[in-house]
Amino acid sequence: MKKNTEYGFVALAKEEKLIMKSLNEYLERYNRMFSKNKNKDLLKAKLPFIYKHFYFNLNKEMGVYMELYPNQDNEGKYKYLEFKNVGWILKVRILNHLPGYEKGKTEDYINNILDVIGLDCVTLYATDGDD
């Protein structure tokens, strides 16, 4: 598993609530949940894509940071134009410097998250770099 990966879920943009419900129900067992972010400065960091919000979660005990945002922004631009059937992107960053990181445990955690969403998933981007 790469350090930085973006997974795409074959779904409609309107399936946001179903995806978030599945994610948060799974994360309850870790006393975690995704937070909705509408902070203008953090949204500017997503430029050239314009989003009204995105979701994020940091689990230090697993060594994982995640963001969930749509593939198509508010202006109709696709981050991954070649994957128009992908409605949502889950960006996963493995933080192996955190004390909770354990390779097997962390990878199982990520795989379980991908499974609980219950949608077809494609890897859109993966690297071991820090981007």
C-alpha cells in the first residue's frame, strides 16, 4: 500500500449522505467520525477546484489521515476527467511517523474503510512521496 493514495468510488454525487453514513458508522468503533470542513482557507488549498465543503478524519492511533471530496467541483470541473463515473474521492495518507502506525494494522484499517462504503472502488493515484 502506497503512502498517499486517492481512491475513487463509482457513485453519483448525490450519494454523499450514504457514503458518510457508512464511514461514520464504521469509525464509531474507534470513537472517531469524519468532520465537515467549510473553512475558506482550507478550501482555497484545493484550487483550482472549487468545493463548498469536504470531509476529513485523522486517526493518530492508526497513522491515517483521510479526506473525502467530490470528483466534480462546483463549477463542473473534474479532478479525474477520465473517471466521470467516479462521484467521490477518498484521499488516504499513511502517517508512518505517528506512534500508532503499524503496517498491517493500518493497512487492514484502510481496507476495511474501503469495504464498508460498499461501492466499486478504483485507485486513481498512488505514490510514496509526501505530496
